[in-house]
Amino acid sequence: MNYAGANFDEQTRAFLQPADYTNPTPQGRYHLVVVGAGPAGLISAIGAAGLGAKVALIERHRMGGDCLNVGCVPSKALLEYTAHHPDADFAGAFAWLREVRAGIAPHDSVERYTEAGVDVYLGAAAFDEGGRVCVDGLPLDARRVVICTGARADIPPIPGLRESAPLTNETVFDLTTAPASLTILGAGAIGCELALGFARLGVDVDLFELADRVLPLEVRDASAEVAQALRAAGVKLHLGHAVSSVTQTQDGHSVEAGGVSVLSEQVLVALGRRPNTEDLNLANAQVRVSERGFIVTDAKLRTTNKSIYAAGDCTAALQFTHHADAQARAVVQNALFAPTAKVDGLIVPHCTYTKPEVASVGHNEDTLTAAGVAYDVYQFDFAELDRGRVEIEGDGFARVYTRRGSDQILGATIVGHDAGEQIAPICMLMNNKLGLGNPSKMLFCYPTRSEYLKRLADAYTRSRFTPRVAGLFKRWLQFTG
């Protein structure tokens, strides 16, 4: 592919926010009006339209939402490019991520949705005094409404931070030249991924985190693996202290925390998310929000106004694209037909795409201990597999938690270069209420990394071989010998 010389952003905008687009004229009552064209909104709209419903979709910025424009797609494209191009330069890497984004854009485009029968309105949505949903003041008659407005990067009240005009995930991919140095606040998934990507491009990166480790919501062994990889890439970690101030200087921005002061050309904030709900006039529709502005829903995604639903990041649930997808499918069922679909029992995995990757689902030892749940732990190192022995990147581990004395899977953490893929069969087991012992009956290709699951199942089976069971077997063999 040609990575240089083309402005892929203009091509993307032509699909997602066409300058010459004219909004349709409302025609009668819509079965469903969807506010927000991110993952939850797009799936809600096209799913309902595919069932024959009359659907309107409102988007104030670009179709595709954060995931396509400023989230999953560009960040993973950056990590993938820099992993396979050890001498990658900024121009090549950013041209690649923009090309990837442009290649996916047609799937989320205005044209695709209008061709699918959705009335697409580009403009700002809000509820009027009568509780009707409007786009740029134009009311739309709706039987049901679903709010899918997502969330944005939060800028916490750290002295001097807002005045420094920090980068966020929403602006960092608009850079046209690489900063010589970058300070990142927050070592969650976004902070760690961007730290690794920019460090690979030769940027001098400092990463600050209030907790005493990176990825503080993951198990400590996983955090340690990622911390080691970040340091190996050249990232300087500053852990265990809150950032006290950010000061603009003649030479850049000075970040202070725990007595340490770091000067860098740019500062990037990755310290949580804030919902995009404040401009919707939700009080006019009797839709309640939390203190932080997230929309309050029940297990069926109904708001306090039973004609209005909400899905995706604006609900403060787990903020992952795949979770928004699942919520949207439930919304289509509940808004158009009998409201029987619930989302409170979903098995939702997540993955941080550093190298190594860290993927988790369900509980870990910290959450199980906090909940007072007795558990057993089964762990297998990928290096112990025959495939792991022949791989250059064969390290990592898989750890599964089961309810004490049984094979009921309560959660799992996987660390490895393909952790996001390897977590999938565990999710399938959990979704189908199958225990850790079940994979012992399955066949896996040899040699593959997926064999870890059979090894874990064998470990569980061996745990059932108690002295009493061993005695029974011995007596049986003596009897039949």
C-alpha cells in the first residue's frame, strides 16, 4: 500500500459527514428514532430498519462514533503498523491508520444507511419542552427513542491541565507531525496503548498513573508484564502519585506528581470518560441521569421514561464497542417488540492491545476476594506448550478462576501476544454455562496455543482425583486384575 501523499481524512469525511448532504423531510411517525451514530446507534438503526421498522438516525458529528474515528480503529492500526515496522516513522504510521479508517468508513457511511432505509439527519439532537426529540429544532414524531450519544475524554480539575490544551484520544490522531516528547496522564488501556505506539515512533514518552501499577484493574502479574514491555520500549513510568499540576512554560508543559517534574512538548489525557448527555435537555423528557451525567437504565435499557431507551457508553456500563453491540440488539427487541431482552447477565470480555496483550472476562482475585467468594485458581504458562516452545513470542499465561470445589468459571485473565483471541473460548464456556472440565473432552489442533484450555481442564480433572477417589480406583483395578 502507498502510505504517503494522500489525505485519507478527506475521503473518510466524504463517507461519514458529507458536506453536500441534505437532511430528509420527516414523513409521519417513526417506529424508532436513534440519537447518535456510534456502534450502539448504528446497530440499533440498521437492525430495526432491517426488520421493516421506520427509523430515523441523528448524528451531530461523524458517523461511526469514537470507535471508528478516534478510538479502536486508529489506535489498533497504529499499534499494528509500529509492531511490524521497527523503523516506522510518524508519517507512514499515521498515513496507514488513516487509510485503514477510510477503508472501514463505507460500512458506517451515510450512504449505506440511507440505502438501508434509514432517514439520516446530520445535526444536533435535543428534547423540546414537550418532550419531543428534535434535530436542530425540527421535531420528529417517534414511537420509541434510543439515546446512543456515547462519551468523551474527561479532563479532571488538575490545576493548569485544561489551560494547557491537552491532547485526548479525540485529537491525538489529528497530529500531522510527531511531538518530540509526550507526557500521558493515566495508565489504563488507552494510556498504555498510546504510550507504546508513540514510543515505537521514537517519541520520548512519560506515563503517569495514580495507582502503584499500570492497568490497575487487571491482576498484578498482568500489570507487571505490560510495565516491563513499556519500559523496554522506552516509556518512563511514574506510578503511585497523583498529578498535582500542569504548568505551561516557554519550552513546553511541566507535569508534577509526587515531587517529580517532567517537561514535555505535549500532554495527553487518558483519565476516564464523560457522557455526551448535557446538551440533550433530558429533563424535558423525564429522563434521569446520574451525578456524573450518565443515563440511568434498567436491565432492559429503559430509562425513567419508558418510551426512551439508552445504550452504549452514555449509560456508564462497560465502555466497549462489543458491549454496545450487544446492548443495541437488546434495544431493537425491546423497543419494537415485547421488552424481554435483558443485558444484566452478559459475559463481557475486554482486551488491552499492548505487547503482550491482556484480556480478561468476569472476576479476578481482587474482585472475588472483595465479594467474599471462595474460589480456586488454575493457571498455565504458554511457554509450557509445545507451540510455545517453538514460538519467538511464546510467553504469557492463562489464569482461570472457578467457584471453590467446582468447575464453574467465574473469570479469567490471559496475557500473551494473542490474548484477545485466546479469551474467546472461555467466553463461550461461560455464556453456555459450561465448566472448566468440559474442554477435556474436546480436540484441539496440535501444536497450537489454544491447547492451554485443555491443559487447564486437565488440571481441574486432576484436582478431583482425591485420595478417596484414588483408593476406589485402586480397589477396582485390584478386583478386575
